[in-house]
Amino acid sequence: MFDLIDLKYSGNIFLGRIVMKFLVCVDGSEQSYKAIDKAATIAAGLDDCEITAIYVYHIDSLVGVGEAYFTEEMIRRVHEQSKEEGENILADAQKIFEKRNLKVDTLLKEGHVATTIIELAEEGKYDVVVLGSRGLGGFKKLLLGSVSNAIAQEVKASVFIVK
Ligand SMILES: Nc1ncnc2c1ncn2[C@@H]1O[C@H](COP(=O)(O)OP(=O)(O)O)[C@@H](O)[C@H]1O
Ligand SMILES: [Mg+2]
């Protein structure tokens, strides 16, 4: 049972039951698998929840400054490959949640990674954004990566950074 104070602060209340909305950010990294696992463990203990797994791809960062040297066909291929990679990562996340009897929606978006997640967290009225502290990036000495750092600072919802 939740008391009135909990109810007052909960974002999503549906017919007296508390529905928590989770936005789980996945990039295929070990850390993001840990984030999936933690989110699933917490969600499994709740009355009700809605889970969305999101992957954002950003071809500008792949094509980068050399864009002038890429043909349209090459850019189209990079786009297709990034999308396919995202679909695989999301399908994997979906399997993990479903194995634990949790329903999950998947979202594949194109755009700047942190900005896209920050905007979506706001629009979708998520209660918690779950992500790994680090991802696929190389320089591991910093505690947070660029995505987790931006999300921790700018998302208005609660942010759960899994180490
Ligand atoms: N493209 C992405 N789409 C969705 N979530 C992402 C993406 N990139 C990173 N994340 C999330 O952010 C976490 C931290 O990654 P990031 O800040 O990119 O660290 P790094 O700099 O080590 O790659 C990841 O564990 C994942 O949960
Ligand atoms: Mg990264």
C-alpha cells in the first residue's frame, strides 16, 4: 500500500494504481545491459509499469566532417546499417524484458543522442530514465559518458544511472 504522500508525488496514477513509466536507454554496451537488468528487477516488483526501450542513432557523427566526400549512396548505406544495428539492439533488450514477463515498447530514433532522449523523456512524461554510466565510448577514466552526463544534468524526470 502507498500512503497519500507517495500518491501525491507519483507522476502516473491510473485508477488508484501507480503506473511507473520507465525509459530505458540502450546502446548495446555491457553497461546498458546492466541498466536493462536493474530496470527489469525494479519493474518486476511494481503493481504496474510501462517500459520503453530506446536506441538513438546519429549518422552525422559517423559521417562527420568528411561528409563532402561521401556519396548519397554511401550515406544511405550508413543510415541503413545504423538502423539495422539499432533494431538488433532493441530486439535483444525486448527479449530480456519479455523473458522476465515484462511488456516493453521499443523506440528507434534518429537524431542527436542526448538531445533526442532528453526531449522524449519530457514529452512522454516518464517517471524514471534508466541508463548505464558508460557506453561504447573509449575513454573509460571518466565516471560518466557524454550521453549519461547530459541526461543526468538536463532530464527533469528522475534519472537512474547504473554503474
Ligand atoms: N545511442 C544511444 N541510444 C540510447 N541510449 C544510449 C545511446 N548511447 C548511450 N546510451 C545510454 O547512455 C549510457 C552511457 O553511454 P555514453 O554516455 O555514450 O558513454 P560512453 O561515452 O562510454 O559511450 C549507455 O550505457 C546507454 O544506457
Ligand atoms: Mg557512447
